[in-house]
Amino acid sequence: MHLHRNRPESTTVLRSSAPMKILTDTPDRLVIEHRPILLAAALVAMSLLLLYASMAAFAEGDPGKALFVLTVTALLMVPSFWFAVERVQVTFDRTAQSLTLRKRRLDGDRFETHPLADVTRAMLQTRKGDHDTADCHRVALVLGADRLENRHGLTTSYRSGPQAEKVVRRINAWLDSGRTAA
């Protein structure tokens, strides 16, 4: 079993992101997806609450306060949606001998394709929690030699709980099954 941890120095911890889920798991294809629906819903709710506060201030005859709240809403929520709400789909395809990373954000889709042979293993990247908080994890892939620059986190955020570790185990088992069959 290849369950490895490292502690990268520069990534944000978002405890509200959704866990990665396995969508397809066959001998020829493994598809994993990260859809931060809960984070998106929370941002929509916060935006609506701030918009309501802005409209209430305007209705009370305070356009300065309404404009301020509307400006704060735009300055906080637009970048949050732009950068934090990112859907990631990872497809390991034994038939095509490829790994495809698809990332969807508001500014469009991004695709990366790598030969499946370049995927050395999956690993768990861990952020230590502050004081009494739990550690947070994310799934990363090692492409090529096992050096720091070849470790690629699949998401920008970390999450507490066991799901990332389960996904790492499943990816490595899937990769190992193809190597032993070859």
C-alpha cells in the first residue's frame, strides 16, 4: 500500500470544501470528482443575505450604507466564486493509457493530460491543525520521480476526515492492479 504524507507550505485550508468522490471504478477506468456544492451554496446564501441587507438599507433611506454593503458583497463574493468554487474531475484510463485532469471554474475549463505511465502513485498531503483542530488532507498525485516539484494536489483546498485517505488508497490499488497485470 502506498499511503504517503507530506506537508506542503503554501496552500489555503478550506474546511468547508466537499470531499472527493469516486464516480467510476472499473478495471479500465477510474473517475474521481471534487464538487464543492456545499461551499457554493454557502456563498450563494451569504451573497443573498448581504444583498437583502443592502436592499433593506436602501428601503430605510440610507443609500450610502446600501452602496457600502453592495460594494463589500461584490468585493468578497465575486472572488470567492471565481477562485474557491472549482470542480475537479480526474480520469485514469487504462485503455487510452492516460490521466486527464479537468478543472472547471467560472473562467472556463482547463484540461491536462498525462501518460498513465507517468503516474508514480497517489499520496496524502496533510496540513497540521492549529492547537486542538483536526489535521486536514487532500489527494495529490506524483508524476514522475518522487520529488517535491512532481507532487500535484488535485484540489486547492484541504479537508478534515478520512475521505482523502480512502481515495488515495483506491487510486494506488487501481494503479497497482494495472502494473501487476502488465
